[in-house]
Amino acid sequence: MDKDMLTQTTTAAQWLAAIASLIVVCSVSTTRYLLFGPLMSSWDYQTQLSRDLIRYLNKSSSEQPFWLFVNSASHEYWPAIGRLLQWPSINQHARPFTIPAYPLDDVSLARAGIWAPKLVNIARSSVEMHMYAECIFVSSEQAFPIDLHPRPQDKAILYFHGGAYVVGSVEQYRGILTQLSKVSGLRVYAFNYRLAPESQYPTQLYDAFCAFRHLRRLGYADQNIVFAGDSAGGNLALALWQLLHVELSAMLLLSPRVDVTSVRPSWKQFYEIDVLDPYDITSPYSSIRKLLLPPGTEPTNDTLDMLEDPFIAPAHANLTGIPTTLVQVGTGEMMLDDIRDFVHQVSAQNSNDDISSGGSCVQLQTFPDMFHVFQAAPLSTRIQQQAWESIGSFIKSLDNAT
């Protein structure tokens, strides 16, 4: 058997094993729902099944059939998978492109704190980088405009995908990117930043810096760019803003990671409901350890200090001057207390700002009994639709505020 045929056979076997594992999860979830009802009384069947699927995927090891397939699948598989699991759109257009390396400026490096030396080294070693990215746009037009360069007044969303910095890609997030373009009416740009454990922090921050610089190069003004991200992607959006301190149009944060100590009460209270595991720097399998330390490296006191660094944990940051921001979180999330404290702190830091709308620059929306990043759940629910409608209203309101 030649090499190409062996690869195809292996991929087919992994595909079948991945599908089989998901069928088992769906069967168990459905049986449990029919016999005992939902885990939360407010959940319908779609919510329960979505939670069980996401929990299985998040808590499965990289050796499980689904992730073996994910890690081996090439770019062309994911659009098809996305159409099966996410929101289909007849008029969704995805334009791939690549983002080159950009030089770091002295002002940004001065804000980088302990990460400045590493950022310099990462930039030097990334001169040949060509980072995969896509522009997603949903419109009534059948043909996608060829020219990606905007008109002076055009807004765009730069999206930072989640995945705890260890998984995730533009292709896997095609559904949520499409939905975001649909409700906002804007083009959504997303990129495949490098992941841990192959690449430690702040490689991801440098890649995000390059993505932002590329939008500038395309012609977008800072005040016409919206940063958006979920979970670790929300963390990356906040970190990039700290590095840049630019006047953005707004930020949209879906269940953002703002602390990595897992000490607030909601981490224990909602462990059985939510889809995540607590952060544990002492565990070699922990995503935060993979992000901060090369494989085989033991944590030290310096590592523990990193857990309170404002780039890693924005709960410890001074975010005075932050742009208008919408934060969404479910009240069944382990991160709930982290996010509530974060929003309260940032609102206090910006209490003297002159907000044209008359309210706080940071708005928190909570959704009853919902789990982590429920907006991306594979099965549509009433609460999920409400969240997306609110996101669309928020982004469209930015035009009235300018």
C-alpha cells in the first residue's frame, strides 16, 4: 500500500471512529434525558444534548477518536463538518488569505511587561510566517466582492477563537463566524494563531498583533475595528488591547478567560453543570501549563507569578480607557464569578469616562443556567438565539454612538 493510500485509509478510519464516539455520546445523552429529564430544569432537549456533546469534547483527551481526527484533518474537511454541526447559510462567503509577520513597535513593547524580551525573539523567528486567515461575510448578494479593501467608513470584526490556546482554528469556528457576520452585517476576520504546547505564550499575542496590523494594512481604521472572542479568545482580545491601547470601535467577549486560579466559588458550584475543567498549573495535562511551559518543564515560583500577570489574567490589569464592551456569560458557568468581578472592576476603573450612552463602558449580560460559550452550541436554542440577537443589536448600535 503506497503512502497516499495509507493516509487516506487512516483518515477514513479516524473519521468513522470520531462519528461513532459522537453517536455514543448522543445516545447516552438522549436516554438520560428521556429517563431522568434535563440536568437543569430550564433546559430543553437541544440544550442538554449540546452541553453533553461539548462537555465530552472538552474533557476528552487528545487520544480520543474525535480529537485524533481533528488533529489529522486537513483544511478541506472543516467546511463540510461546519455545515453539518453549525448554522448553514446559503449566502455565506469565506475568503482565505495569509497574514505575514509584522515588526513590533517600541511603544507596544514598552507595554508588554515581562513578555517584551520573548516577543522580540518570537518576532525575529517569525519573519517567514504566513498565517492562515479567512474573511467571512454573509450578504444577500450571491457574489462575494473580490476586493477585501474597505471603504473609509466600513467596520469589521477581528475574531479571536477560543480553545484554551491548545485547540481551535478558523475552520472549526466557521459556524460562529458566520453567525456573527449574519447578525452584525459586518465582515469577520479570523486567523489561526499558533497553539500550545508547540508554541508557548506570548507567541499567540504576537500572532494577534500581526492580524491587527494586517487589518490596518487592508485599510481599516482603528475606530472601525471590533475585537471579538470567546473564552481564551476573549483573553487574547483583552491582551492585545493592553499591548496596543488603541481606540477601537468596541469589544465583544463571550465567556472570556479573565483569571486562571479557579478559586472563586462558582468553580466548585457549577462543576457538574459546566463543560470545563479547573485550571491547575501543577498538572502536566492542564491547558494553562501547556501555554506557559514547554513540555517536560516543571512550574517554578516565576510560573506562579505569571498566573497573576495582567496579560494572562486580565482580572489583574488596569483597563482604564477600554472601549465600549459587551460581555456575555451563562449563570451555570464555572467562570461566572471571575467574569462578574472582572466587569465590576473594569467598570470602576472607567467610572469617570464620558460615555455617550450615559451608561457604563462595560455591559454584562447573563443568561440563566447556560454553560460556557453556549452561543457556539451545535443545536440552536431559544436562549442562544436571544444572545445572538443581543450581539447584533450591540454591534449595530455602535453606528448610533459615533
